[in-house]
Amino acid sequence: MNKNFSLYIVLVFLLFSISSCSSIEIFKEKTEFAPYKKYSTFAILNKEYGQKGFNDPYLDAVVADGLEFLLVEKGLVYDPKQPEIILRYTSNEDPRQKEIVNNRMPMWGFRVWDPWMYDPRFMNQPPISTKNYELLQLIVDFVDPKNDKMLMRLTAVSEVNSQKEKRRKVKKSVEQVVKTYIEHINIK
């Protein structure tokens, strides 16, 4: 019984930790042609021409270095002279607001003594408030220079509330983009 209970606690903790993490969604767009081969060399256009994809130089370096490191780790070679595929990235950092409805009714089961009374935790708060956040998009284009066509565009979308979270989400977005690219190339 004790072993089952501890297993139950571990599972609840894992479910809670997984559900508390906000996700990064990947969208595959503008696929002009199917990959006809596995590419072995690549170049990052932003890095070669000094173009900025982010306003923050740190985030720009994280994306450029992250793409290069992860693709080299997957077996590709960085070749700015004659790349078989060219990567170009940009970002869209859009400040937004969302409405949050504060439920003034009691939580059933916790306040049994008077279920029709307003919850005292929300007495001084308006019923609807707003929360500021930033919609962060990392857009990476994969271009085949031989055909002069776009292999695909991958967009990683997430919500961020702080600069620290933004840096963490950009790193995870780069990882998700490379993972999706490798999966796309391996599909035959």
C-alpha cells in the first residue's frame, strides 16, 4: 500500500509539472517541394551577412549559435561557400494583453459553511483584470539554393511573461525547429 501511494504521488507530481509548463507550438508552412535528398551542408544567412533576427543581440546569438550547433550535432557541415541548404531566421515579438476573469464565487467543497457568500479573497479585486504578455515567434526559412525554392518555413510560437522566460523559450524553440526539420528530411 505504501509503495502504491508513493507511486501515485510521483505520478501526480509529474502530471502537475508537465501541465504547468507552457508549450511551444511549431507550424510548418510554405513547403514548396518535398526534400529530394538529405542535405549535408548548410549556411545561416543572418550570420554571414550580419542581419539581426531579434532586437536583443543575446537572443540573436542564441538562435544563430543554437541552429549551427544542433545541425552540426545532427551530422551536417557548416559551409558558407557552397551550402546545399540556406537558413534564414527572423522573429516577431508582439506585446499583447489577455483578460482574466476572477471567479468571485466560492470553491465548492472548501467553504461549506456558507456556499452563497462571495469569496473574501476577491472582495477588493475587479471581476475582470488584464495580464500583459508577449507573443514570441521564431520564424526559420529553409531554402534550397539549387532550386531557388523554399523547402519549408518553420514557425515556433509561444507566450512569455519575463525576459528570463523569453531566453529559455528561445532556446527551446531552436531545439524544436531543428527537431522538426530533421523529422521532415527523414520522411520519404
